[in-house]
Amino acid sequence: GHEQLLKMMEERMMDVEQKLRLVKRLLQDKVNQLKEQLSKNTKADAMVKDLYVENAQLLKALEMTEQRQKTAERKNYLLEEKIANLNRIVKNLATPSFSS
């Protein structure tokens, strides 16, 4: 009975060791998977930061472009007014004066 008990304990110990090896392998796979995910997340985070910076630069460029457009529109309006005034002057000069 004593040797049989010893043999059963030994088999149980081997079974436990096999299960522990399996669990260790599964845990290592999970660790590798998480490391890979962390690497992907780090790259994605860097890309998001780059896009955020690029977006801020594009917004600034858009604001400057809109400001230039407003300035150009104001200058265009003033030039059109000057042309209209010059046309009136030319028309007045070209119209013969009957009072003289």
C-alpha cells in the first residue's frame, strides 16, 4: 500500500507539472500578445499625436488663407469703387457742356 500510494502521488505530481507547463505556455502566449498590442498602441498613439499637430498647422494655414481672401476682397471692392468713380469722371468729361 505504501508503494502504491507513493506511485499515485508521483503520477499526480507529474500531472500537476504538466498542467503547470501548459499554463505557463498559455501565459507566455498572452504576454507576447499583450506586448504586440502595446507596440501597436504606441505606434497608433504617435500617429494620433502627429495628426493632431498636422491638423493644428492646417487650421492655422486655413485661417491665414481666409484672412488673405478677406483682404483681397476689400481691395477688390475699393478698386471697383475707384473704377466706377473714374468712369463717372470720364463720362462727365466726355459729355459736351452746353452751358459754355
